[in-house]
Amino acid sequence: MAEFVLEMTNIYKSFSENCVLSDVNLSLQKGEIRALIGENGAGKSTLMNILGGVLNADSGSLFIAGEEVLICNPSAAKDLGIAFIHQELTLVNDLTVSENLFLGSEIRKKSGLLNINEMCRQSREVLKRLQVDLEPKTMVRSLDASYKQIVEIAKAIRSNARIIIMDEPTTALSNVEIENLFKVMRTLKDQGVSIIFISHKLQEVLTICDTYSILKDGVLVASGNFEEDKLTEAEMARLMVNVKRQEAFRSDDKEIGEIILEVEDYSLRKHFSNIDFSVRRGEILGFTGLLGDGRSELFQSIFGALKGATGTIRLNGKALNIRSTKDALASGIGYVPRNRKENGIIKDLSITQNLTITALTNFKHKLLLNHKREKQACDLHKNNLRIKMKNGKELITCLSGGNQQKVILGRWLEADPAILILDNPTQGVDVGAKQDIYSIIFELSMRGVSIIVLSNEANEVIRLCDRIHVMYHGSIAGELTHENASEESIMLLATGAGECATRNIA
Amino acid sequence: MKKLKDLNYRESWNNIWANYSVGVIFFFIFTLSIVVKGKHFLTLNNIINILRNNSIIGIIALGMTFIIASGGIDLSVGSQLVATGTIIILILESLSGLVPPLVCIALALLGGLTMGISLGFVNGLLITQGRIPPFIVTLGTMNVFRSVSQHFMRGGGFTTRNTDYIGIANYKLFGVIPLPILYFVALTVIMHVVSKHTRFGRFVYATGSNEKATKLSGINVNRVKLFTYALMGFLVALAAIVETSRMGSINPTSSANYYEMDAIAAAVIGGASMSGGKGLIVGTFFGVLTIGLINNMMTLVGVPPFLVSAMKGTIIVLAVLLQKKETEQ
């Protein structure tokens, strides 16, 4: 019988009258990687916040290494060897790796000055334990996303964490970076550290995790061992999803019209060069590649949010000069940005206000806004986009990630653009909401809206798009159609292994 | 079950507190004033005095609420007022005798409003086109505006003898209510409507809350900010008209000192957040009255004159401390 490093039994928690966790059990053995999965709002974060000492359970018990404990605040959790790595990293960009590792627990000499050498030595030891080659004096700012995650893990290990909670660590990582992270996770597992891994990417879960716990509406619906149960991705999704939802299907018999947007010889120093492409009416065009391939910058330039790009853009055959996002909106181009929290939601405004902000002119009567019409629009989108919410007057921050994304999508639907650019539209969105967003995309394209989807998930663009452009180092490395695209062919182009990829920028 | 009820109760209380804390603070101090100094405090004369004395700061604080809600700050409003007031008095005096007094007043008002809006535009342009933080820009213009005005006035003050102009702020409606109070109340109502019921108002709060997201929603955030500072300049010009009319003079050295601080304090007590996106006009209205009450009470109670500012400062910080405690939960 293996020893349990953690047992949570009969956990209950409710906010006001909403019961978010009811009778949840979770256990963790030494050196086990357990997947904690479920839709947004299923209670994963609440459960982990209870373990991390951020929230207190209404009832239930917690055992660490067989002893019952009370975790009433985050520092108590830390003392018990529990480390919580949040989705938003807590590293200080302007400090070095070792300064970050020792932040708040610096080693001092007798004189009271910092003992930098000792801290660097210990940092090197920790990094060696994780088998990563990283110099402690590197600035964190200069590290790529996966190494930042690894520094965060190193920080946990340095403070002797035995249980590490990782909340969607891979959302901002490219495939290569994810492999890096997984390597470190396996090393830790071999050293007897236990990990709770929260992710929406079921494929990853199957790759890295030994066991699983699935939450649905605050109830543990399944848990077990992947090897014994032979659980597949589809079965997992079925267990997680609330209502039985129809999978969104692309329809092949839709009409693709004339060329609507043409981009020629479009360049922006340091980001992309000599981009040529065109979109037709009702077409779904995909752009994919590795992180930092310049596709976000490309479309932010087209949308007028980035300045300085050269080249020609033609809309319906006429040359277009977009100098601001307002010009883009006026020309019928919409853009749903990536990183919802930074670029999408306006946190002090209500759900309704977030929804109507782009097309606010439509809600104006003479000088004043018509609040009633705004409310009607909100109710309409609530139904059409299946937004789970109580009252449009609530702040948008009350919604879960998937529902926030739908509101931001609705913001642009209200503006009725002819071309809609979606940058990572399903980032941090649960399985159910993902299907909803896919259906909306298909429906829009049936209505003749041209849609450009940017995504770093190959299977997403394959599933959605009629044509796919793969980018590598700021250039279009190749074009694939829905029929001949595969994850392998995309990967080949995205990593620069394809034959066209030689013309990258200097 | 009992626990659940407690939680609900606390949540709704928090909600009320978050939205109306300034009102609660105001009525607390108001009641305290009645209890402590009821006889002297609760006279029509004294109440009208408080309102009149704070209407100038009040008009500025309304604009400041928009500035802070848009994520900015304007330290130059006192200097803007001095510069605008200087122009007004200069026009009044140089044209007096040449044109009829009423034409003279019209030209002076026009000159003042143009000046105010222009100064606001200068701030706005430096912030949006020069990409300099508002704090730095207005710290600079604060010095420039006042210093240039002092130079024009050769360090001294200037008086007007135009009695019609002086009537703008000194006439009393029904012989009781001084006009500045009406200006302040009317502007409060107008600014409240602008903040809640116009596109511009919505954009101001959106810009302050998340500038990047607002820009990516197809909104020209630079124009929003530019208009916000110009609106501030316009309101400062109105305040300058009231100030010069009431005093019949302007002195670039001694007029409008620390107005920016009082205006910021009123907005912040009213619930405006220095990080932008938050701040109600109604809150600022009560913020202005709260500061006015505090000033008045300290005079009535007889706090030593040099300690008045210390008391005021303490109460401002305490008021905001109380709000923060509850809203952050």
C-alpha cells in the first residue's frame, strides 16, 4: 500500500446559496501526477484554493501524510509543503532567476547584506535537481514562457514543496515548450514529488498524468487510474460536459464568395515580412505556427492596433488605409484579441456594458444612451451565445472564462463586421464553451462573414478552417487546405522544416 | 444554515458599503456636527456658506472625477484656474470703457472658456501624442501655467470694477441662495448624465479600466483622453469665472493654491480609484460636501488654525482606508 501524501475527504463549500463543492474526495500518493479536470465553474479552482489555504472549506477534512491538518491561510499551506502555481505567474521580471527563487527568504551574511553567492549556489543545486540548464543570474524577463514556468516550479522545490498544484500551466506554451515542462514534471515525479495538474487539454492530460479526478458542478463524477481504466479523450470529455451537447460540425456545402480582403507584401520590422494572402467571403482562414511566429502582430497591424507596417491592404478591391482600431471598425473588420484578461475584458464595466462597447453608436438616441435597448441586446446574446449569467448588470469579472470569451465575441457580433479576426478564441475555455464558440464560427461563415482564426493548436485550425496558413519566423511558411492538413504537416511547416521555410527574415 | 445567512447578510452590507460609503461617511459627520455644535452649525446661513465656499472646488472636482476615472490625474487645475482668471480680468479691464459692459463680459467669458479648453488640450496632447504619464505632464504644466501668469501680472493681483461681472457669483436667487451653489448643483446633474448616459462617459470609464481592451474594441482612446482633459479645462474655466467674479480680482501668486489637492481628495473620498475605471459623480458631490463639512466644523470647534490641514488630511486618509477595507473583500 503506497503512502498517501494528501487526502481530502468530504469537502463541502458554498458561496452565498450556491453550493460549489459537495462531498468531494481527493487523494494523492507519493510521486503521483493527478489530473484534475472539469468545465469552467466545475469547482476545480475552489477545491485547489481550499488546499492552498486561500479559501476555507465549510466542512470536510484534510490529511497531509496521514495527519489531519487545518490550512487556514496560504502560508500555512506553504509550511506543509504545498505549492500552488497559478495561471498567472508570480515572478518578478526585473529580477534574476536566483533573486526570484529566494524572494522573501533571502539569505543574509552576518553583516546583514545579501549573500548573493550562496543564493546562486543553492539556486544552481535546485535547477540541477530539475535537470534544467539555466544560469541563476539570468534575468527572468529574457526567459521564454516554459522556462518561467520551470523557475516557478524551482521556487516551489526550493521551499521544499512535496505537493505542487499546477493550474493550466500549458495555455501559453508552444508544443516544444510543453515537452520541456513535461520533462521537468517527470523528473520531479521520480524524486517523489506529487503533482496536481489542472488542464483543459485532454491530450496533454493523457500524456503526463497517472490518475484523474473529474469534477462536474461541484461533484466528483469520476476518478481512477488511466492505465487501469483505459479512459479515452472522448470519454473524459463526455464525463465533464454538463448537458449533452451536439458537436459543432463544419459544413462543406457552404458558398465561398469573391475575394474580400487582400494583403500584399505586408511587413513590420522584427515581427513579420512580405506577407501575402487573401480571404474570400464566407471563408474560414486559419493562421497557425509556434509561439512568437508573428501572427498576432500581423493581425494587430491589419486591425490598426500596431503602427509602422508597410505594404498594401485591399478591401473589396479598394486600397485601405487603417490608422487606428476605430478605422478598422468603420471598415467592417473586427478583432477578438488573445489573452482575454489583458486585452479583452474591461473589468470595471458590467456584462452588458462590455457587450455593447464596440457598437455603442447603435444604442445612442441623439446624445443619450438607451439603456433599455442595451439590456435587450444583452438578453439576445445571452440566449444566442448560451452565456451562463444571472444579470447583465453584474461585473464581467463574475463570469467564468468561457462565458467572458463569449461576451467579447458578442461585442463584435453586435458591430456586425464583414471580416472577423479571432486570436486564440478558445484559450482557457472549457470543452462545452469551446463547442459553442465553434458553432458560432461556423454559423457566421454560413452567413457570409469571413473569419480568420489564429491558434497555436493545430487540431483546432484543422477542424475549423477551409484553408490554413502556417507561419514561421514572421513569414508564411506554407498553405494547406482543410482536406490535406494534418498535425504533422502543420508541425513540419511551423518548425521551419518545410521547404518554403527557408525565406525567413534576417 | 445560520452561517450561510450571516454570509449573505455580510455580502449585501458590503455591497451597500461599496456603493454608498461616502454617503454614510457624510451623514455620519453631518450628524456629528449637529450633535456637537447644533446651534451654530444648523443655521441656514452656515449651510449656505458651506455650499458656497465649496462650489468652486466642487466644479473642479467633477472634472477631476472624469480624469481619474479615465486613469489619469491633473495636477495643473489650480494653475489653469489662475491662467484663465488672469485672461478674464485682463480682457475685462482692457476693454472697459471701450465697449458696453455686457459685451465686455461676453468677450471675457469667451476668452476665459477658450483659454481653459486650450490649456486642457495642451495637457491632453502632451499625454496622448507625447506619451508622457499624466502625472509628469501636469506637474510640468502646473509650474508653467502659474509662472507665466505671475509674469504677466508682474507678481501682483488685478481687480475688476465691472459690477455686472461681479454679480455672476455674488447675486443671490430670491435673496437667499448664492448663484455658485446653483452652478455647482446644475453641473453635478449634467456631469452625472454625461457619465452614465452618454457614449463619451462610457468610453471614459472603459479607458480607465482597461485601456488596451478598449482600444482593441475599436475605440480611439487617445481622443477619449484628449476630450477628458479638454473637458477638465472647460470646467476649470467655469470655476475661474466664479472665482474671479466672487473676489472681483485674481492674484496668480495667492489664488487657487492647493485646489488640485482638494479636488483630488473630494473625488477619492467619493470613491474614485486612482487606478482608473471607478468613480461616481454623485460620490464626488458628497466628497466635496464632506470636505466642506470638515473645514466648517473645525472652525466652529476652534481647532488651532495651523492644525486644520493636519486634521483634514487625517480624515481624508481615514475615509479612504475605511472604503478600501470593505470593498476589497
